Amino acid sequence: MRWFLSLVLLVGFAVPVVGQDSVKTKKRKRDPNVITLEEIDAIRSELSNAYEIVSRLRPQYLRGRGSNSFGNARGGKAVPLAKIVVDGSPYGEVTSLNQISAMMVREIRYLGSGDASIKYGTGYDGGAILVSTR
């Protein structure tokens, strides 16, 4: 009986330790709204500007929001595109990403229309692409 109790105690302590190791080795899930420095560094040499970074890694940021497969859901109005914010200051439309060198980009983050409007005011129906530079 004594050996049985020892075995139960040994197994009881060994199982949680094995489980903890597997938790530590799990990779973090990638946030779809953030392009990290690691992702940018992996392809930086192939690209020349921020527009190319976004179009390669998260092309959905560049598409207008609010359209569907049955035509324009906004009743004939243009689908709004995301606006660009660089280091906290409004910078322009999506095409202005062409003016930002890929070497200067540290992180790119997408905010949906609701969050962008709360943070920056009206006019962000398509969301905002936040660019952090070095």
C-alpha cells in the first residue's frame, strides 16, 4: 500500500509539470490587425515603401469596407477606404503609403471604422492604418 501511495504522489506531481512545459512552448497567435517589426524585417529588402509592405502582408487593409458580393451596399456611394495616420498624425489616403520608405517602418496597425472614429474623429468610415516609424 505504501508503494501505491508513493506512485500516486509521483504521478500527481509529474503530470502538471509536463502540462506546464507544453504551455510554455506554444506560439502566440498572430494578431490580424498588426504587422510586426519581425514580419516587416523578413521582407524589407524586397520592398521599397509601406504600401508594398501592406499589400504583401495584409492586402485586406487596402480594400474598401462596406461592400459585398451583390454590389455596392452603400446605395451607389463610393466605398470608403482607410485613412493613414503616421506616428499619431493624419497623413492622407491609402496612396500616401507610397511616400513612406520601407526602411522607416517599425509597425503597421489597422483600426476598424468605429475605433478610428472614436480616436481621430469623423471621416474614418473605412478605418485607419496606423504607421509607426523609427
